[in-house]
Amino acid sequence: MPSDALTHVLEFPGGYTRSVGPVIGRFLSELRDGRLVGVRTRDGKVLVPPTEYDPATGEAVTGEFVEVGPAGTVQTWSWVGRPLSGHPLDRPFAWALVRPDGADTALLHALDLGVFEEGAKPPRFLKTGLRVRPKWRAERTGAIGDIECFLPEVTMINAPVRVEYRLRAGRAQERFLEGIAEGRILGHRCGVCGQVIVPMKGMCSKDGVPTTEEVELPDTGTVTTFAVNNLPDPRAPEVPFVSAYVLLDGAGMPMLALVAGIPADRVRMGMRVKAAWRPREEWEKSMANIKWFEPLDEPDVPFEQIKDHV
């Protein structure tokens, strides 16, 4: 502002006083009581805020008041990234035209979408069609400011979830974990179909027979199928990460594992991988000994050779 600029003030001493009449007066009285009402026109439409005359025809309204809302839908909006001193909120907000449920017109009010830094861009969920509800002031006087602002309806919650449980391994799984603790991957060979099952389960799910013959497998294999995950996981190195079914060399069925050491969008079916073991001093009886599987510098396996394991 130039140093020679002067500040001018336009003010009505004691405030600007006017008669509101029976239609707008009813609207403001209902606001004071925490309700939204509109008035019905002769063609059946409900005007909110109510007016004495139908803006489309110029005819007087019927005088029939209709309670609407309080929830409504955003018809259009304008974002205020840097509020001014006279604005209703001291943080970024939106001016919005909100059509209350049951009304045919919309009213203009402030829409509070949370705490944002000054200059922030509008959030992605702010859009036409957003469902909102009024936030009423505790002390109301019969003015549009009795609605402090509108807030989005609750559509999602984030509740902390945690379950503690202890899982006791059976004989086959215990033996498998003993092998992992020694840096070995053990499977069981089925005496009927000859397939090697890993992790060992003590039975063949295909033939339904017990299995006892141990087979040590290498820690190399082939990705048969996979999924790209975009939700954080404490076991994964980063997001997005890949969980995949890896068919170990010599195994008859794939095992589920993480794949890392390569961008998620470059993981592919048939890719050759090798287990990435944690340092030996960190080993215990846990599959966590293998952090994930990493790519091998080997040609991909043709789909025809793994199609029965997808």
C-alpha cells in the first residue's frame, strides 16, 4: 500500500436495521431454533432461502413453509485459499451453493473441509454432488450466521484395529521353520503324485494322503502371478510393492512371498527370482528370515511352463 494511502470506513452506527417481513422472518426464526425451512411457490417448488415472490414468475408465494434438509448437496463451489479478515473461517475453505434435501434452490454458505495451510489447493474430494450438513452454533440469534458453516457428511472412518494371538505350529510347519532357521527351504514329496509341497503341510492337498519324505529345495524360483499393492505394509520396502506366488525350482506348487529389488511396474510372470536372506545373526524360526525375492539375471520362463501354477 502506498505511504500516502488513506483508510476509509463505511459504517452504520448501531448497525443496519430493517424489517424482514413474515416470509424471511419465519426463515430466520426457524434458523434460531436449529431448523431449515423453505417456502412453496404456486407451481409446487420449494425456495430456500424463502422469498416473498417466485423469482421465475413474479407471483406471490403460497405462504406454505416446508422443513428441508438439514443435509444437502453441493451444487457448485469456489475455493478460498487465503481467507481475508472478514471471511467466516480463518483457514482455507470453500464458498458453496448447497441445495438442502427437499428444496429446489440452493443457499450460499461457507464449507469447512478441514485444516489446511494458507494457500493450499482444494482437496480432491471437494466436488459437485458432495453431501454436507450444517454446523449449528450453540448460541443462535436468528441470522444466517446461526449456521457456522457446512461440513461434509461422514462417509469413511479410520478405526485402529489390532488383534493379538499365538499360533502353535504343527509338526510339519515346525520342521519347515527349523529348516528356515538354518537357511534351508524344506518341502514334502507326495508319494502319489510326486509333487514337492512347500511350505510342507504334512499332507498332499491334491491326493489327500500324508507326506513325510523331506526334500531340500534351492532358494531360486519363478514368478507365476503377482499383485501390485498400494497400501503400506511393515514387511515391504516401499509403496507400491509386489506380492507374488513364487514357484521354487523343483517345487510342485508356488509359495506366497514379496518381490523387491525391481520397480513394481517391471515385475512380470515368468521372471526368475532368488531369496534375499536377512543377515545370519538375525535368523530365527520365522519366514521373516527371507525378506523378499529379488530378480535373477536369467531369461524369463515361458508361460507354457508355468501356466498350470497360475
